[in-house]
Amino acid sequence: MYFVHTPYLIRKFYNKKLIWNIPINEKKIFLTFDDGPVPGFTNEILSILNQFDAKATFFCVGENVKNHKKEFEEILKYGNLVGNHTFNHLKGRQTSFEAYISNILKSRNLYETKLFRPPYGRITAKQINEVSKKFKIIMWTVLTGDFDKNVSKEKCLKNAINYTRKGSIIVFHDNKKTKDKVLFALPKFLEYFSKKGYSFETLNENVLKF
Ligand SMILES: [Zn+2]
């Protein structure tokens, strides 16, 4: 079970080092894409983003970065940011402390970033303490449910539109299972909020200064 929109009390209950939204009063949205890069998909996301002059943050899986260098470079070429999402997409709570940290560092040997998102949002307090020495740990405000086989592409779009506010961090996935839904929902989401005067930015250092 998961929340499309993470309730305030849950966010508060979690460790203070986790970032769930950006506290701003400007019309800015922070799109994130987890699990890529994936050939034949990540590049389509990039071209949709470019059509709307939108930037996003991609939490890449190290193994995919290693295997798909070209796609990884494309993400950066268009002014997007990348974050660490472990090398093998590990579940923190089911992985020993040492193995989890070394898997993150294995990715860090491939590319530098100050951003980290734990796969499945599963991470222990001890892991948080260690990871936060080197990274800002980015959670989310809105999970679109694109990974959920019981969520249609229309519902995925509805989730994204209904729960997004100023400063929201939105999660989509660029992995093979989510392709149809993301390619359907993303352009409509961007169109909807562009018309309302929103812009789409990366989780860059200026944004995270709070
Ligand atoms: Zn993931």
C-alpha cells in the first residue's frame, strides 16, 4: 500500500533529514524520474520535456548508467540533473548497512551528485544518517502510481494533476513497465500546468537552500 499524496503527518513522523517537498510560494514543480536511463524511453521523456521547456531530476540506477552511457549523457545535455538511486536498486531495510552504503558508493564512482533517493522509499534511520553526510535525501510529494498495474494511464494523470501544488516533488518512472502511462500522462501534465503559469525545475542547489 502507498499514498499517492504523502500525508503531512507521515512526512513529519519520518526523519527530519528527508525532503518531501520544496517550501516555496512560486509556481514551480519538481518532476523526478526514477530507475533509468532506459534506451527508447528516457530519450522520449527528454523530448517531451524539451517541448515544454521543462527540466527534471533523474534518479538513475547505477547499473543502467553503466550500460546506457549515451542515454545518461543526453539527460545532462539538456540541462537536467541526475541523482543517485543505488547501483542495483536495493531495498534499504532488507540490505545490510555496509552493503547498502557500498552500493551507493559504487554508483558514485560513475557520476557525481549531491542528491539521493532510496529505492521504494525504504531506508533505515542508520542508513539515513550515513547517506545524509554526502547527499540530500529526496523523497516525494506525489507518487503518480505509474508503477502500479491497477492504475490506468488516465488515473495516473489524474493523480499527478489533482495532488500537485507549488513546490511539489512528483515521481514518475523511466522503466519499461511504466512507458505507456508516462508517455500518455507527462505531456498532458506539462500542458495543464504550463497553461496555469507553472515552470518545471530541477532540484538544484538554489532550490534546496532551506
Ligand atoms: Zn526506483
